[in-house]
Amino acid sequence: MMLLKRTPEQRRYDMQVPASEANSLADIIKTPSGKNKIMILSRKIDIMAYKITKDKFNTDISGFTHILDSSSVKHALKKHSKDKIPLTASHLGLIKDILGRPDKIICSRKNRRGLNTLVYTKRFNNKRLVYVEEVRPGRHQLAMNTMYWAS
């Protein structure tokens, strides 16, 4: 991963820490329904992701932050825990590995909220883990949309 050069305005976003920030994955998972917490994963943007979003979406994501929010984590655990290869809370710890060294990144269709999405894939023990992020240009965030094991 490469840290891209940042303008003073972009660095200002780095200093913003929401009051609802979680300190760990356990905090995210335990968040009660109706409340939403976020966890900052990384402020480093993969150069492949940068080029893809610039070319395909015409969006400059330098200075964006990778985040998890409790609603998307709960969605992934609830929906994909019944898949052929069930997603568990321990698999969420692999997200930083996926973001740090993805095997592949592709642009995908817009999600239900109309936001562009990036799909990261990485192989672990001959199984492919898929991590989907939505691009939130107004908030300068790349936020988890879902995650699952592909057969």
C-alpha cells in the first residue's frame, strides 16, 4: 500500500474522530440495534484501488479512510453465516489483510444506496474471501458493504 500525498484540507479529515467510534471489532459487533458505530481500519489507500476509482468512477480517493460500521458488519454476519462457507466474527480480522494485499480489485455496480462499490478478493487456504466497500465521496470514506466466502 502507498500513502498518497495529502493536502492540508485532506489532512483535516484525518483528525476527525466521530463520537460514535468503536475501539475494536467486539465493540462493533456488540452495538445495540438502532445505534451505529464505526471503526477506522486504515487511512492508507491501495494504489490499485486509487487508479481504478479514478479511471472508472472519476473519483479521487486519496485521503479517504477505510471504515467498518456496525450495520454492515451485522448484515454480513447475519446474511452470510448460513452460506456454504459460513462467515464468522473471526473472519472479520482478515479485512486488513485483504485491504493490504488484495489478489484482485474490481469496480462493481452501484449498491442499493446508489454508491459505487469496489470488490476486493483474496485467497485464504484455497478459498476466496470477497470484501465489498462502498465509496462515500462526501464523507471521504470507503465503507464496508458486505463480506462473504465465495465457493
